[in-house]
Amino acid sequence: MNARHDNTRQHILETGQRIIAGKGFASVGLNEILTTAGVPKGSFYHYFASKEQYGQALLEEYFARYLDEIDHFFATWQGTAGESLMRYWQRWQDTQHVACNEQKCLVVKLGGEVADLSDAMRLTLRDGTARIVERIARRIEAGQADGSIPPLPAAETAQTLYQMWLGASLLSKLHRTPDALNNALAFTRQLLNQP
């Protein structure tokens, strides 16, 4: 372990995210995270006052990384905005089906679990998802400007699509089939008038 403080903090966050994405927040103890990370308990409390504050930092880190990824993806897309949105949803489907990876499941995994446990974590989830919806709405507007998406109320459409995809991700995990995600993709194609 590198002695630099930022690296230790980051290592604790990354280790915890992998474990929590698989097991949930409440069922993972600090000892499991710290043992897996190879970090003493004192180091944890140097960076985080409590497990709740750690959870909030974990979510903030997750959203920062996720938003950077989608900003980069949309900025470098070579086709229409409509095509880029469909590729975004296709990537969502690919990473959420049944055994999603820890980089994409944290909102689905923790959304329902921590909303009643921690107001700070709930607000972090609320604000992070709102920023994702804003990105989707801007992409819908870009698609309307380039003619690839029909006239729709962008903010409301983005909110509805995001809600649908979160629900489809949860149902996919519950049923262990891709059906809900397949339905979400088909409806999204129809709504956005994409081939």
C-alpha cells in the first residue's frame, strides 16, 4: 500500500465498492472492507468519521466516475445524438443483465437499501441520479437539434427513461432474465424513434 493519503483513501473506496456492490451496504462490515484492502482501522477513521460518511463518499466517487464516463462517451460519439443514446442504453443493458459489474450496479443495489438508513446517502443518490438525468436530457435536446430524435419534452423524457431503466435493472435481477431490460430497450427505441 502506498503511504500517500489520497491513494489509501482511494484504495479503501475501491475495495469497498467491489464488496458492497455484491453484498449491499448494511451486510458489509468495516472489518471485511479493511481486511480485504489490507488497511488498519485507524487509517479508515483518518478519512471517514463513520461508515455512513464512508458510504456517502463511496457514492460521490461512483457518480463522479460515472458522469465522467458518460460525458466522454457522448463527447466522442461520431454519429447522431439519437444513435449515441441508443448505444448508451445498450451498454446499460449489457452491464446490468443478471450479474452486473460493480461499476454499474451501485445505484440499483443501494437505492432502495440506504434511502431509509441514511439521509446523507439518500441525498447523494438523489443528486447523482439527477445529474445523470440532466445528461440524458441534454442528449435528447442534441438529438432534436440534429433531427435524430422527434420533438419530446426532454427533461420529462429523460426522467421517465431513467426511471424505467432503473426499474428494469431491478426486475432483471429479481427474475434473473433479460426480459425487463429487453422491453426497456424496445420501448426506448420506439419512443426515441430509433432503428
